[in-house]
Amino acid sequence: MANEVILLDFGISKFSMRVRVALAEKGIKYEYKEENLSNKSPLLLQMNPIHKKIPVLIHNGKPISESLIIVQYIDEVWNDKAPLFPSDPYQRAQARFWADFIDKKVYIIVFQYNFTSGST
């Protein structure tokens, strides 16, 4: 199977960060295409015509949208490498809890700090 992987992305998006971490953990090489969210590219509009949002993973010309779906897709397609999620259902639930916690609490605090302090 050819492995052309393109990520339509925007640097500070927590959702995109989730996908980039999954790609890095699996050691997957990909082409990064940063999107201007105020002037969306024709490629983004074509690959995600419903939501018109990032991230979008394009694998061999086929788009996958929504960060959690993308991460699960990465884990299933590149299953020859270390799994991203534990096999035990309870441990998987715990991993999802902490990912949700980071999304709702930690990311917001870090983003607010960076925004108010002028850091990026």
C-alpha cells in the first residue's frame, strides 16, 4: 500500500496537536499543509465539505476528518507499530478520560496563559 499522508492543519489547534502526536508516536512521515482559517484553501473545502474545519488527514487521496476519528484511524491503519490505546477496556477508558481532561482543563489554562502573556 502506498502511504501518501497529508495533514491539513493549523499550528495552535489542540485538535491538530492530537493528530500530530499520534503521527509522531507511530513514526509516520507526512506532508504538513498549514491552513489559513480565515481564507480556507480549495483543498480543505474539497476534503472536508461538511464542516470545512481542520484537521483533515488525507491518506492516499482519501480524507479523514475529526481529530479523535483520525487518531483511531492512524492506530488501526498503522497497527504494526506500538498501539496508541491500551487493549484493556478499563485502561482505554482511563486514557480517554485523561485526554478529555487535557482538552477541557489543561489546554484552556495553557492557551489562556499564552494569549494573555503574549507568548505563542
